[in-house]
Amino acid sequence: MEKFTTLTGIAAPMPLVNIDTDMIIPKQFLKTIKRSGLGVNLFDELRYDRDGREIPDFVLNQPAWRNAQILIAGDNFGCGSSREHAPWALLDFGIRCVISTSFADIFFNNCFKNGILPVVLPQDAVDALMKDARKGANARQTVDLEAQTVTASDGRSWSFEIDPFRKHCLLNGLDDIGLTMEKAALIDRYEMQMAQARPWV
């Protein structure tokens, strides 16, 4: 998993509330178990018409936000079914951070396991960042995980809370497998001891 330390990038404004996982990645794209290739179908029903043509008004289809790495969203982002494909699709598109006033629990947890930082901020902060994001590609925002701050393009900054263990994992790029591999030496020693103590197993 890629480390998350400090991210400075374009922020896309998506003020919709209750953006569920089916909106993030519709069910017909859940057949794959690969984490790559889903970005093209991120927000598929909002991005494309029935003929597969881009809908010009959708924020991620507009030139200013095509390369967004931060998403400023409305309340209760990631609600709905518990598909891990949702953070996979966001990450494959290039989104490394989602900022909202609230997240659905399962989606929130899945973000950390896939290298995405979900930031919870109060409504006034999200409103200010949303307004800043509407300025377009020249208004870059900075998310500093070590300092636990989000800074708008005009220099205004807000602090956010994060669980210390999750912060450690993101800063060091540790998913569940990575956490296990940190104990590789202990695991190897245990297996050697068991092989000697129980050679028949």
C-alpha cells in the first residue's frame, strides 16, 4: 500500500449528500477482484449517459477537476452496501483523500485499508473547502497527515482527528498484509519451533 504523508492537489467539489457505494461504483462493475481498472467507471451513472458519452456538467468530466486527488463531499459519504470496490475505484481514479462531515462506517474503515485518507471536519470547514475547491485547478489544497491539518489554497487551515493506529498505518503504507509482514521474523521463529516440536504436523 502506498504511504500517505502529505498530499497537495486539486480538490473536486461534490456537495451531494448520501453518496452511496452504488453511486461510487455501480454493481455491474463488481465482478472483478482486481483493484485496478475501476477508475474509469467511478461515478459511472453520474459521469456518462446511456450511450457512454461523458456528461459535461459532471465535476470530474470538467477540465479543472479531471486530475483531482481530493474529494470534498456532502454528509454521509459511502453509505449503502459494504463493497470494497468503492475505495478501489476512487484510488484507481487518483483520489487519495475524501473530506466530509461524516462517513458510513464500513466505507470509512475500507478507506484506511486501501490507502485513502477519509477526513471528518465540521460543516463550516467543509463549506469553506467546498467553496475553495470550486475555484478549479489553480486552487490546490494540502492535506498533511503528520500534522493532521487540511489547508485551503488561501492558507486557511483546519485540524482533524484520526485514530493513532490508523495514522501509523497510512504514514507507513501498512495494510493488513503489511502489518502481518512486520512480524515476519517472529512468525518464522514460531514455525521453526513448531517444526522441531511437532515434526509430524
